Amino acid sequence: MAALELAQDGLSNAAAAAQEPMSMPMADSGPLPPEVRFPYGFPGPGDYRIFVQIKRAGRVETGVFDAHVK
């Protein structure tokens, strides 16, 4: 299987919660880094379109990423 790692400036780690609910630490440890990682195995090489939805400040935002997997 091919693999892809996405990093998009301006998105917070909250985007990861769009895939699966998880427990987040509540301690204030400073600002979060401006990157999100989604480990995913693709079934084979080719062109893919990935949709990511996050809820921020009560609004749902959608990001679209095109990826070419070798």
C-alpha cells in the first residue's frame, strides 16, 4: 500500500477529531503547532481527493486536498 502524510498550515490538531473522537489533554501547554498528520494507507497508486472536515468556533469547515500517490 502507498502512504501519504498531509501537513496544512493554519489547521489545528482539532482536524484530527473529524476522523475519530479522541480524548484531548486539557492542560494549557501553549499554542498547538500549525500542522496535522493523518496516517493512511491507499489501496494503490493514483490520484486521490481527500476531504477533511473540522468544527472550529461552532462552524464546520471543509478542506480539500488532491494527492498523487506513487
